[in-house]
Amino acid sequence: MDIFKTKLHSSNESLKVAVIGTFPPTKCGIATFTSDIACAIRSTGKEAEVDIYALSTQSESNYPESVRCIIQKNCQADYLEAASLINSQDYGTVLIQHEYGIFGGIAGSFLLDLIWNITTPVVTTLHTVLDDPSLTQKLVLEAILDRSQRIIVMSERAIDILETVHGIDRAKIDLIPHGTPSLPPHSGADYRLNTPSDAPLVLTFGLLSPDKGIEYVIEAFPAILEVFPGAKYAIVGATHPDILKNHGEGYRESLTTLAIKLGVQENIIFIDEFVPLDSIVGYLKAADIYVTPYLKTNQITSGTLAYAVGAGKAIISTPYWYAEEILDQGRGVLVPFRDALSIAEAIVKIQSDPYDKLRMEQRAADFGKTMSWPSIGRQYRESLHLAVDLYQDSLLSQSENSRPIDIHQLPELNLFHLEEMTDDCGMIQHAHYSTPLRAEGYCVDDNARALILTAILESESELPEKLNHLQSRYLSFILHAFNTNGNRFRNFMSYDRNWLEQEGSEDSHARTVWALGTLFHYGRCLARREVAQTLFKDALPAFDSFSSPRAWAYGILGGEKYLRTYPHDLNVRQFVSRMSTRLLNLYKVAKSSDWHWFEDSLSYANARLSQAMIVSGHINMDEELLNAGIESLDWLRLIQTDKSGNFSPVGTSGYELHNKDLQLFDQQPVEAAASVSAYLYAWEVTENSVWLSEAHRAFRWFLGGNILETPLYQSANGGCRDGLHPNRANENQGAESTLSFLTALTEMRSAVFPVKRKILALVSK
């Protein structure tokens, strides 16, 4: 979009910006850019005020006064604190410098915790745009872009990718080139490095890393020296800090070895330091030819190449995307990747034809005038002002469902539909709209869910008489479901009270054990606790033959509840350890760099797997289990988030490892309830408030904070619709859905109102 065709803003109009990115003394290209763009915006007028929110590691500390806040890259809480600080100031906009690797979390997901918690328009500059992003990279970036009012890129190719890969409207994107410094009068003589006047000084500058392709220029030098014996190649810049940390100076040493092997070591000069701008200007002035022999085709921008164009240099480059655009129309020469001979031929040809070289330099210099930092600052200022206008317009049209709920005004607990769905036998499975559907009968699954709900309620206060009777029916149903011939729970019962099977699924058996452990811990009726304990113990041996990961997880959750009352029960503790080991081994096998999960697919009640690992790691004081649980849950929260930041669970058709298209429908309440519970437990264990925020976000799904902005919860009767179809809600209010909502609400109310909340204590071994 041409931002100058929209409303123009005066340079006297006030502008206060928070810029988020790395910042000097951090040594990286983004830090330099952040510093430069901040100065450029300030230069647009006396009413321009810029504060820096610097991404940092433990090694940097000496920041200038312009840095208002330091965000430790891998400290999630810092992002929330930065959001609070931003909200307390009167910033007009927030400008984010986005690059892969500078933000913490999976694919930089910690940044989402910041931008979802600020009330300020956002503009995001993309320094890298991938045409084939991983799943998590795609999800995180699209969430950032959805929250952004404007998106700034530096090349047409980046716009094309955003349109085709991410579905971004071109009208939302501003193409603003990379800035270039003004070049004051400077002869460059002091930076010629004793290169003869009749020989070329070839230059590459920037942080050194193996993807720069420097070796191909060195390999070209024997052929160059045959024509220009005094030619030299200056490689200016320190090794990239990340490369230095992980690999040392191996790449630089390999280049030195190569130069010696080729006999050109006297002509290859390394300037191993982080070079200040005035020295960069000196080297650019001194150089005859600038080379970027980079190896990655999909590089979407290059600050060093922009600087060379701005300096009006004769340039040779490999044809990565940014170079193809900026060196178009004769502003430079493109050579094939990894082709030393072509580099040599290009250098010799340019240096041998001064007239053609001068024309190339002039074309580059003319184009570079449009990229000066003052010009870029003015363009950024217009984009920032436009973001404010768009944000204000969006607030006027924002729906109630997209606004945060007041966590202290959660719905009151309405058990009317629960009572309607329960007869003198137990909980009926399904409903036609809100009317119990007797033809579908009963299942132990739903009676176990109902028992869990009543047990949690009983932990808060003594149950009223009617709810006390309901709990008795649920437990009675479970007792009747237990088949002593095999010690397995039956699951399905017809309405005429005939069992339809002799044993139910592994998951239904395990969920029932979970319910029994919960009642045993929270229950106030001694007689029912005795029944629960006996059934719990009798049902455990069956797990040894189970292969369902969810059954293992439910068993862990039930075992944890039991161990809160009897922490020294060795058999139960060993049972929890066995199930945890199975889950952990599964996780180790299935996990990859972009797939932090226990299986090759996602199906239902996914968050319970992570929750079980967190639970087990907590009670066993096992850091490996706890880390696996938190890591997988953090990954899952990305998968379960739509572009607008709403909780959006994987649909019932599931999602597989090698498919980048998430299945959005049908969405079911059981997923939201599982996530609320898992997030709250993660908050209890880690004391990281991000997880409490995530629980609120997942709970909002029931109230309309979902992809359809449609409430599932029915306040009139306390029922919950059965899920979301692609274009509407399922109007039936079955047992699973209603119990999912009521349990999530009960857990949320317990978390929000700490007077009633039972703080989890670490169970000693």
C-alpha cells in the first residue's frame, strides 16, 4: 500500500513510540537497525519521542538512557512486565522489529504474551519472511501479523510471500526500504589497506557466519591476482555472537586455512571487530567493488547490501531475493551461488572497464538516495500514524466477544441442566437441544466426569442436599459399572439398564479411576470415600496392559489426587511413576524440532497429556517430567490459538504431524475444559502468570471468545452446546459438554477467588 495516498500527518503532530528489538551493545544487524530507525523517527520532528524496549541476554547490561525497559529474551514474565509498562505510558504506537531467534519461546512465541496484553496499536517490521515456514513459525507469525495494524517489509518478494503463504491483505503492508546512512566527505584513503591504486580493493562487511559464502570469493582470488596482482579482499566484521558461542571461530579459521592453501593469504585481510559506522563508511569509500556472496536464496533483506547501494558502489552478489530486487536495472552484477569462477570473472570485468563501472556506481547511488535514513524515518512515521487511525477505527467495531472478560465476574454456577440430565440411574449421555435423550442411554465416562465435578465442589464447602444425592447416584453407577470378572469398568448402558459391553475402553476405565481418586481426596462422606478407595485400588492393575496415552494420563491425574491423601502409598506412587515413564518415552520418540508432542497426531483432550506430565513432575520432584509437560503445553497453546489470539482447539478430524493445515472443526468443549485445567495447574506449579492468562483465554471460548464469536454456554439453564461447526454451534447440550463447562467454571472460580482456592502442596516422596 502507498501510505502517502492515505491521510498525511504533519511532522509537528506528536508521536510517542515504543520500539521493541535488540539494541546496542548487542552486536547483531537487528540491534543496529533498531538504533538507526529510532534515530530516523526522532529526526522527523521535535514532537517525535522514541523509547526502546531492548531484547537482551544475560551478557548485555550497559544500555543507554533511551532504553526504557530490558526484556530478557527467555524470561516469559519479562514480556508481561513490558506489556504492563507500555500500558502505563501514553505511547501512540508500538513498533516491533521481528526476526527469528531474537524472541524467546517456541518460534518466538513469548512476543505474543506481550502484544496480546497491550492496548496500543502495533506496527511490525519483518526482517525475514520465509516462503516455507514450519508449523509453529507460521502460527506465531500470523498471530503477530493479525495483531498488527501495519506490516512493514523491505522487498516486493516479501509482500508476495505474505499474500500467498499467510493470506495477508496487500493493503495492510507498507513497502519501506532498508535505510542507508548519509556519507559525509571521506576520501577513504586511510582504509585502502595498502592496496595499489591500479588494483581493486574488494570488500565484504558484516557479522561473519558460514552462510555468507566468503570462501567462494577467496577461491576466486588466484584468478583475480593473475590480472591484478595487487588486489586485496577485506573481510570486515566480528564473528556473529551466536556462531561464536556455539561453534567458536571455526569458520574464520577455515577461511584462513583456505587462503594459505591457495597462496593468497597476503591478499586476504580480516578485520575481526564489530566495526562502528564511521569505519564502515571509510571502508565503503575506499572499496572499489563490494561483494555479497551469500548462500541462502530466500534472504529477504540485507543491511550491508543496502549500505553499499547507498554508497554508490560497484556491487557483485549472488542472486538471493533481496539482491535480485535492489540490484535490478543495472545497479549491480549477479553471479551464480557457490561459483568462484563467476565471481573472479565479474571482478576482473568490472575493474577492467572504468566507464561501465562508473555507470553502475551512478545507478546505485541514484537509487540509494531514496533509501536515506531521513527519508525512511518519514515513511515510518506515516505508517505509525496510519496504524493509530486504523486501531481507533477497529475499537469502534470491536465485538463484545473479542474483549477480555472481567475475571472477577465469572458466571454463577447454574446446575439446573446437570440435574435435568441426571435421573435415578445416573447421568444421561446426550440431549436433543436441552432435553435429555433417553434413547442414547448412559455411559461411565459421563458419570465419572460428574463425580469429578461434585468432588471438586465438595472441596469448597459441604454439598447441598440435592447435589449430595446426585453424587451418590454417580458413584453408584460407577460401582455397578465395575466388572469383577477382569476388574474393568463397563462403559455403555442402554436406557433399559442393560450393559452393552463387558468392558469399556481404556480411556473410560482410566477416567473413572481419575474420578475415584478425586472423590477419595476431596470427599467429605467417609462411606463414599471407602467405596472410592476400594474401587480405585481394584482398578489399577488393568493399566499394565493399556496402550492408550490418554489412559496413562488419566491414571496419573487420579493417582496424584490419591497421593495427596496418602502420600506414602508405595504401590500408587510406583503406578504413577510407571505411567509417567511411558508418557515420557513416548514424548522422546515423537518429539522433533517443530513437533513437541507425544504422538504423531493430535486428537482429543490433548492438554491432559501435558497436565499429567506436569502433575507427575511436581509430585515426584522430577525436572525432566516437569519440563516435558511445560514444553509440550507451551507448544500446544500455539497450535490451539487462531490468528486473532482466540483459543481455537484442534477439530474432531484431528491433526497430523506432516500436515501444515490445522483442522479447525468441529471444536468441542472437552478441549477447552482440558486446557483450562492444564493451564491452571501449570500456573500453580510454575507461578508464571502467563498460564493464568492462558486459562482465562481458553475459558473465554465457552463465552464467545472463539473463532465464530458464538457463546457455547447457556446461562438460562446452565447447559453447554456440544461444539462449533464451521458456520454455527451445535445446539444440543449433552452431558460431556455441560460437564466440561461446569468443571472449567468451578476450577476458574477457585483460581480467581484465592480465599476459596486450595494451594497445591508438593507431596513428599
